[in-house]
Amino acid sequence: MQHLPSLPVFEFDDKILHQGAEISRKLDQLRLEKFPPNARKTLRQFSMAEVAHYLGVSPNNLKRLHLEGKGPVPTTASGGRRFYTAEQMQELRLFLDRTGKAEAKKYVPHRKPGDKLQVIAVVNFKGGSGKTTTTAHLAQHLALTGHRVLAVDLDPQASLSALHGFQPELDRNPSLYDAIRYDDQRKAIGEIVMPTNFPGLDIIPANLELQEYEYDTPLAMQGGGEGRRFFTRFGKVLAELDERYDVVVVDCPPQLGYLTLTALTAATSVLITVHPQMLDLMSMSQFLLMLGNITRTIKQAGADVRMDWLRYLITRYEPQDVPQVQMLGFMQSMFAEEILKSPMLKTTAISDAGLTKQTLYEVDRSAFTRETYDRAIECMDAVNFEVQGLIHRVWGRL
């Protein structure tokens, strides 16, 4: 009987460390090629139609302002098309707010005295539900529409950070762990906030060290003291930034650990992403049951868990897929009022943009077929404007 040659034995840790380092090196090479010379992301210019859309005015209004020499001067391309930078969009917003009629001023939607900071936790127990995609686009959309936004990446895998140009293993960037750790190496949260390529949007990126919080917390709880109330740590440090932001959007890890519980205790609202398939719905059911039981336990320990709203966002939805349509109908029969009216459609535009670590708000429309991009951005805007409406309703605005 012929014996096949045995497979070579290898040291598992050496192999995965080597492969991880090689992938990291190649990704950094791609980043340097895409975002030279300092490997930091820039942002494209926006067409007059896009600027008008996010400002809530007509393109003719913007054109008139330009012809009258008012506001920032756009770049004029061939064919007379006008483009503004994101910074110029902010200038226009402030100009319109300063010169517009008092009763119609809605251009700068910052919090007013008495409006509480909105902290939105984006959660799901199962990976691949579009959680990070949802968080990134929501945070960027809120910034484009004039809000002061902080994105917090609580997932040690750091996908949200990567979308904003951070590669943790090479950049050595901080994470929320630096502000909520239990030892004397703790930093002030203001020291770990980083700017992004979107004006009005900052980020607290993630790194693998975040996982240490999951190991440190049980030990701290055994020791008593502040460890017993681990769930208050994020909320306490977030209070230090209260006056700087209108909205905080948190990308939670895809498991129900101490990081997720810490985020949910600090949150004022929850957005649960769910893919309309049976296995995903079963997983979400288990997640909700566990979350409810654990929340009840930490409330008994003194946690204050009260939400302004909870919504389910249907992600990667294919309207032509009959089982998905049936599953959506099944969900709506149970809690129709808590499902966002606008689903996030499955589209190649999002995945294609992700190849270069970009979102739909960053990529140029010309890189796609017009119908594909327009359908994707229209769907994304519908979701984000709906969430924005929930935020404004909490603040007492129509």
C-alpha cells in the first residue's frame, strides 16, 4: 500500500503571527498607495446637487449665492459644474444660518440648552449583519448634515477604524481601553479622540488591546470597589466630552461581553442590525433574551438603562428574494413600529467601495454605473435621515 507523504508539522503561533504580519504589511502598502504622502485619508469634493441635498436647500439657491459672490467659492469643472469641499459645505451652512430668516433656521442642527447628548449603540450578536457599515455611514451622514459627531469603535477587530484610515497594528493608535482601564495608566478620554477626513466627525479608534477589558473586568469585580460598577465606566468618561458633540455613534463588538454592556449602559438609544434570514433571526432572538436578562441583572446592581428609542434596521435586503420578503413580513407582524421603514438594500456599491476602505459618501459616483451608485446612496440616505429624525424628535424638533 502506497503511503502518502505526511503533511509538515508547523508551529501554529509562528505561522499565524507571520501571516498576520504579512497581511498587515500588504494592507499598509495599499494604504500608502491610496493615501500618499502621509497615509491619511482625504475626502473628495461634493457636487452642487449633493451639497444642496445635505444642506436642505435647492441647487438654484446655491447657484444664486455663487453668482452673487456670497459664501465660499466652489471649484468649477468643465461644463460649468460646481464642486465644494466638505469644509466649504460647513461654511455654507454657517452662512445660511447667519443670513437666513430666523423662523426657517435649520441649517446648524446642534444641540440646544437642555438637549441631551445622543449616544446610539449599533449592535448585533452575529457578524456579517452590516453593523460596521451602518455605523460608518450613519456617523458620516450626520457630520455631512451639520451635526458634531463622535464615532467610537468598540470592536477589537477595528473595522470601523480601518474605514477611517487607521491601521491599529501599524499606527499604534489608542482605543477606549486607555480611558476605561482599571489601573493607573488610564488616560483622559479627550487624549484618545482622533480627527477623521470628515469635518465634524471625530473617532475613538479600536485596537486589539480593547479585548483586555473583557479579561480585566471579572478580576476587578472580584476585587470590589469600582470594578463592581464596570458598566458605568464608558458613561462617566463620555460625560467629559458632553459639550463637544451632538451625537455619539458606537460600533459594538458582535458578542454580548463587558464592552457591549458598558456601551449599552451609556447609550440613549439602540440600533439593532438584522439580516432577514431565519438563522439570523434565531441568533437575534437569543441575543435579545440574553441581553434582557443581563440588563435586568445589572439594573439590580445600580445600572441606569433607559432608552429613548430602539429600532431594527433590515440590512443586505434583496426585495426580489421571496424568503427575505416573507421574513421581513414575519418581523413586521411582531413589532412593525420598531423596524425602520427604510431597509438597507444589498448592493455591490458598498462592497466595491470597501475594497479601498471607503464608504459611499467617499467614493466618486463616476467609479460606478450611475444606476448602481444612485440606488445605493438613495437607500443609505433614506436610512440615515430616518435615524436623524429620531434624534431630532428626542430633542423636541419636528
